[in-house]
Amino acid sequence: YEPTRPAGPGAPSRVRGITDAVQVAAGDAHTCVRRTGGQVACWGYNEHGALGDGTTALRLVPVAVQGLGDAIDISAGRQHTCAARANGRVVCWGSNDAGVLAAEPWLPQTTVPREIPGVQNAVAISTTLVYEPEPTDDAPGPLRAQTCTVDRQGHVWCWGARRPLDPSNPGESEAAR
């Protein structure tokens, strides 16, 4: 980071190398920006590939997402990131927790963008993550995550939201049930 003024812990500082951002999306421990030309750059925690640079290395400065130069909207989840593209398709990368990559359960993660099958004409995207409390309310419960997009016709498409230990109806979101 390149501070624009003396900064203490938690004080705002400018991100080095980003001068053309038009959108920012902050995940649990990573951040991404969409740039004026549709390129996406990300930095932060990357254990599951949420930065999309083809690695799982921690990045303290922004790195380009591989193969993505036409993003029109981005959203960052807990350990994954998604983008709606100018061609109406959606790509996601990072952890496949709860099926948020719309991939088979045997694919735990991807470090580069992967197209979400069946989604067309996307104009906006949003990701979420919720931990459900256990009956004691003392510890986080099962993971539930979801990604949704809006298409040009106003329809909403969602995927994910299944419990990792409950593979019933794989690929079907809770909202679709």
C-alpha cells in the first residue's frame, strides 16, 4: 500500500497501482477492482484462488485476473469472486464451498475464472455467505453461500447455498427449491 498521509492501524490508504478503478468488491480477506477497460485486479488472501491469478499465493499488491478483460460487474464472496462479462456470461473463481462455482463437489476450487454453465445475458452479480448458528449459538454452524445474477430480461439466477455435508440436490440453490 502507498499511504497518502501518515496512517495508523485501520486508517485509509491508497492502493498502489490502481488509478482507473470503477468498482470495488471486498470479500472476507481479499479485494478486487474492476478497471475502466473491464480488466479485474485483486489482492489479499488467496489460499483457495480467490484472486484469479492462477496461484494460491498471498498478494499484497493487485494482480490481474487471468483471461478477464471484459467485466461489467464484480462481486467478492468469502473465498471466491465472480464477474459478469460484456458477452452476458458469468465467470467465478476461488473456493467451491457450498457450490458457489456451480461445479461438481469434487472440484474444491479453481485459481482462474471458470464459466458458470447455463447463465446468459447477465448484467449484475452478487455473492453472499452466511454461517448458521448451532443450537448453542456459541459456534459457527454450517456454511451456506450463494451467488446470484440478474439477466437483461430481469430474471434472477442463483446457485450454491447447499450445505457442504448435505449433498442432496447438488447444484440446486435453496432459492430454487
